[in-house]
Amino acid sequence: MTIREIISKKMNNTKKIIIVEDEKDWRDRLENILKKSKLSDKLDISTFSSYDDSSEWFIKNRDYDLVIVDLELNEGDRVGLKFSQLLIAPIIIVSGHPITAAFWLKNDEKVIGYFGKDNFDKLEFITCVEKIFDISNNKKMTKKDYYNPNVFISYSWEEDSHNTWVKLFAEKLINDGINAKLDKWDLVPGDQITDFMEKSVRENDFVLVLCTPKYKEKSDNRKGGVGYEGNIMTAEIFSKKNHRKFIPILKSGSWENAAPSWLLGKYYIDLSNQKSYNAHYPILLAALLKKSDSKIDRSD
């Protein structure tokens, strides 16, 4: 960028956005969304189709305001993490890889938000971009300003179909902007399991408790990891009175047969069948994103 271009950019308050996306349809879609937004006259957009091409540009240029990037651009996640170290501006991830996105959100403070390709929300995307630039006072947004809550999922290991449901549920949360965490994703050989459970309960914004008859049996009898987590959760509720941090979810069975005794008096989210899932998942998502204090409708 020449001196004249830099001066012109500052005078016009232009924002430089870089899109790195290997799929042409998505590259064009994101660029068109930005060009049709109310930000359009303030944006200078450049696009790249690979890490290699864009890396060369990022090494030579430091004057940009936002990077919108896909993950695993047919080049693997290790390349992606190495690539992210080159960047000096906020990052928005638009990708179909929720687990990898969760890893980036956890390990790179520059990552402001994540949008899944499967359920891409154009309005939410533009809102995020606007907040990053904060049009009203020209103040750049930090990660703390865009809420991606950290959520730990407490569940019991059961049959394969149940464990698969838990994994898909966590991936859906990630696709919807929640930094969901599972033991199978975050635990590595050599970790102290009890330390992991304590930190997962205490350091996350929310804990989702997936209630099943087997979970209830383990929790009430303080068996295994579920029992240990139950001790930690009840102790925190007693000491901090933060009841809303712990959200019970009915995964299977009746509430009386699936809920641990310490959860029986709490409002819960019923995801035990497809009809209930479709009706109540949006309420759960709104509560996690702090967008609504809607009550749970139990009329169905």
C-alpha cells in the first residue's frame, strides 16, 4: 500500500477485510453479503483461495482490520494454526468444521466468532462484523465483546447411540456459536482426570447436565466421574448460589427417573425426542447466548 493509499484509507475510515476461502461459491457469497451491507461504502475487501497465497500477502502487509477465514482449506489444521500466527487482526471463522473451530476459539485470542456453514446466519454474521468495527465510535471490538460462552457437557458414557448423540449435540452447539467442551475432546493421555473435571465445572460459563436413568444412578450413588462431578456441582451451587450456571437437560426417560436428586426441583430442557428437541433447543441456545430469558413451554 502506497503512502497516498494509506492516507486516503485513514481519511475515509475505510476498513480492510481479507477473506480466505477455498470454495469460490462461499468466497463470492461472503464478499457479496459485505458489499450489500450498510458497511459497504467503508469496506475494502480482498479475497484469497489458499493459505499459501494469502500468507505471502500477510507477510508483506500489516495494514488490515479483519480476517474472515475458512478452516482446513484442503491443507490441514496444522497449517491453519501456523497460518493464524501470521495474523494481527481479529478473526472470524466461517467453516464446516465445528470441532476444529472450537480448538481455534480456545487457543487463539484473535478469534472473535465462529459461523458454521451448515446453518449460516447472514444477519448474525453482519452484526458480528459491525460490532468488531463499532461504527458509532470507531472502537475495535475484542474477544470479550462478542459472547462465545464456554460450556461444559456433563454426561454418562453409555451405549454407542447415546455417545454419538452427545457428540452430535456438542457439534451443533459449536455450529451455533457455543464453545462446547467434551471430555473426549479435551482430555489427553497423562492428564489428571479429577483436575480436569474440577476445572471444567468451575471455569466454564455453563454446565449442561445430560440426564438419563444411568446418569441419575451414578450421580445419586456418587459413582465414577459422574458422581465426582456431582459433588463439585452441588458444592459450587451451595457456596456461590449460581443455580443458572447448571442447566439440566432431559436426554432420555422420564424426568423423575432421569434427574439426579439434587436437580429434581430445577427447570429443565426436554430434548428426549425430536419434537421436544425442535421446540426446546432454541430456548437453550438463547439462554446460553444470553439473548432471552424465555420460559420453557411445557404445554407439548
